[in-house]
Amino acid sequence: MSPEAALADLRRIQRHTVSIDKGAPIHGVSTVQPRQAETLAALNVKKPTIDAQLTLL
């Protein structure tokens, strides 16, 4: 896989924040597809998770 193709696949992984009726926000990461998981493994990169620092942004 080319670097461009790997970045295109990984760019589809998204972080989401949802708040309903002024409730506490819920944070999540989109589902990592098998091809994305293979790319992450090949690059020796961990699957993205909710990071405490992200909430500070």
C-alpha cells in the first residue's frame, strides 16, 4: 500500500462528540474498519481512543 493510500484510509477514522438537550457530551471514535486496522498494525500504531487531552480543545 502506498503512503497516500494508507493516509486516505486512516483519514476516514473520525472522532465524534454528541450532546442532546444540553446533556453531558458523549465522545467516541468511529468504527475502525478491517482494512484500517490492518494499516494501523502495519504501521505499528495503536487504534485511536478518546484522549483526555482532546476534551481540553
